[in-house]
Amino acid sequence: MPMPKSISKGDQVVKIENKCSIKYQANENQYPDFIMELLEHFHTLMTPKQCNFKESFGFTNDLGVMKIFMHIESLEQLYGIDTTQQESYRLQIDDQLNIQIQVNNHWGLVRALNTLNQLSDKGEINHLPLIIEDEPTYSYRGILIDSARHFLSVQLIERTVDSLVMNSMNTIHWHITDDESFPLLLTEYPEITHSTKYSENSFYTINDTTRIVEYASKRGVQIIPSFDSPGHSMSWGMTKELADIMMMCGSTIKQYGVLDPTLDKTYQVLESILRDFYQMFKKVKFVNFAGDEVSKTCWDQRPEIKLFMQENNINDYYELQSYYRRRQKQLWKEVIKAEQDIIYLYRKEDNLPLDKEDIIHWWGYTDQLPDVADKPNRIILMDYFPLFIDAGFGNAFGNPYSVYHTWKEIYKWTPSLPEGSLNIIIGGEVPMWGETNNQNTHFNKLYMRTSVIAETLWNPKIKETEKFASFVKRLIEMEDRMTKQGFAVTPVTHGYCRKNTELCFPILNENEEQIITE
């Protein structure tokens, strides 16, 4: 899981006799360090603790041992991808457990080894000889994690990477800052960080961000860092020195902030933050500048803003936000000389001008997609229903927040655009906003629902031919794998239905069951 695109099966079963069952048919010094670290990661997953990774290299004809031959076209370390071919792989296994892996790069190698791990996790491999030729349908398959509302440790983020690898997901959209906190340690304005941190050490240094980006890259996962502005920016102005660049909004609970886009000082601070942001994440392929939920009425607080708009022929607050976005992009592209493409959060209410290279990150309702259909931009789908997996747990103030989106509802969703849309789908994402999520609930909320979206984004067409009960069986098997690796996931179903999946899950839709009964 996810189900490969093409499988050619035989009818033989071969047991893996040797506990230290892997032998890479190569010399230990043949590969760069990042490949070796990746191979060691999978060696740890696939063999008992007493097995020595360094002893897994060398040529052998022993039966009952997986003999792995790897053909890797490029040994360049990649920190992000933008085509599905970069993750394609060919996996061929004969009845002597000779295993041929052909990939373009280490991202494809990760996917091939993950498939091999699943095939061999019961101590034998079925359907030999076996040939799998596989490639994802979408190049962007991600989750969102939120370290602004609850600080997430470096170790937890690394474990999150490992969980994605098991599911062939490839992206962490890291929502780092927001109104509540700004846990990136800044060089020129460290008071922004320290005035909003939740505890003494709950912030990230450049060493931390570099470590996370490297860790993820070696495992075929890209980090897409995000900080939001000009909205969601209360944390920028919580000190006397910077209070003037931010306006506090909200009726009773003052915890929403919007930057003043008319002040030169705002852009001085912004440039400094962007420089730090670039240094912390210079190797990543994309950045997310969000730009959503800007409270326009908040700007009504300052008459000077209206005067600025009149003097600069800015007609309304949408044009004012567009002015801010242009200056932000100018700093990023022309002053700092950053090369990363920019992603913006987008829905009907955030319908701001886009450049052709910008990426739309859709977070509205599916039936509102026609509102952006005229834009020939790449688009990431994060449809509010059913992909917001934080929904249904209440908000930060103890009030109800939407409804819980079950794994079955997520299974019913498939990426789609309105007829005639000019958008180009590059993938999808399940967001887990952090108002009521911390290290104790993290994996429980992410899984097993993220495993379902992983399947859809890799191979959505499998739903057209596979029986629903068969899918549920595979999802339960994935639950068992994740539990074995120490992830505290939410169970798919109870014990009776685990044993009787065809009885409990004969069909997908209840109305179909009604028709059959009648």
C-alpha cells in the first residue's frame, strides 16, 4: 500500500530463511553517504536488531537471502521533486530471491525499498517471479503539520517523516509560524521568537531546520516551510519595538494580528525575516507564503492606511493586500535572489492576482473550485471536506469545529477539477492544524486517514476495480505495520471486523447496500 500501477505475478512462494536477510550486491564504498543512510534505515526496518548493516554488503548466492541489485541513474541528492517520473521504479524478484531495482534517483529507491519491505514483512515473498513497474499519479502528496499552535520537537518531525515514507507520501508542509508564536530563531529580531515561545527551548535554530531538511531529503520527503503574512501575524508585534507594524484584531479574544502594509518598517522587518528564512531553507524546492484570512476590517483601525491608499491609487483592501504580496515577492526574488517557487493558500475569499509560476494551494470547498478555474496555474488540492483531518475535535476555545472526517469519507474523495478548468493538479494534502494537536495526539490523528489519501494520490484508479473489502484489508495490514514500528495510530475498525472484512465492508456506499437488500 499504496497499490502499484503494474504487477506481473507468478505462483511461487519463497521463504526468507536468513534472519539477516538482506545482501546488497555491491561494495560498501560504492554509494554516497546519503544513500548509505537510506539503506541503513530500511535495513533497520527489515531485519532484527542483532543484524549488522555493514555486513549486508557483498556478493552471495545463498538461498533464502534477498540479494538486491540496484541500478540508480543519478546519485545526486534531491531536496524536492516536481515530476512523477522522479519517483518511478521497477522491482523484479525471481524465485531465487534475486532482486533487481531500477530507479532514476534515491527518491525512486525509497519507494522501491518500501514496496520490498511490505512484500517481505511476513518472512516470505509470494507470487514469484514478480515484476512491479510503478509511478505515482501526482508528484505532490503531503500533510500539513503546525508548530505555531503547539511546538513540535525535531525528533517528532523526523518520526513524522518516517511515517510518511511507510505510506509513500513525499511532502511535509510545515506551518511554522502564526498569530500565537514564531518559533524560528531570527538573527536581527530574536525578540519576535523569545516573546512568543511557549517554553525555554521551544524554538528552532538554523541547525534544527537544516537537520530536518537533510533527514527528510535522504528519505525521499520534501519539506515545504511556511510562514503566513500579512494576516496571522500577531506574533510579529508582541514587543514594544515592533508593536507599530501590527494591528490586533478580534472582538473579545485579542489573538489575531494583521501587518500594516503601508509602513516602510514593515518591509524592513519582512526582508530580515525572509533572509533568515532563506538561510534556514535554502535547499528546499518550494516555499509557502500562505497569505490567507486577512481581516480587512482590521485595517480600518488606522486612518493613515486609507490616506496611503488614496495617495497610491489603491482602490480597496484586496488591492492593498496585492500591494503587500508584490513587495514580498520582490524582496524574495529580486533582493534575496531566492529561486524557490512560491505557494499561496487560496479559496474563494482569497482570490488575489497570481503570476504564472505561482502555485495555488486550494483550501476551499470542492464546489467552489470554479472560482479559480480561469487560472492556468499548478494547484494543490486541500479540499476542506473531507481532507481537514483536524476537524471535529473542537477549537482552541472549547467550541465545536466542523465535523470529524472519517477514513471512509476520505476514501470517497478523488482529485478532480471542474470541466474546462485551466488549473493543473500536481497533488493533494491533508492538513492537521495544531490548535488541539500536540505530541500526544499527533500520529493518532494523522493515521490511518493519511494512509487512505496516500493511496488515492499514488494510484486513484485502483478504486475503479478493487473491491472495497480488499482495500480495507490492505488498510488494516498497513495499520499493523505502523503499530509494529511504534506509531500510535487510530484503528481502522474493531476486532470482529478485522477478522470479517468482507462481512463488515461489502460495499462502499450505504445506499448501494439498500439497493442490494431490496
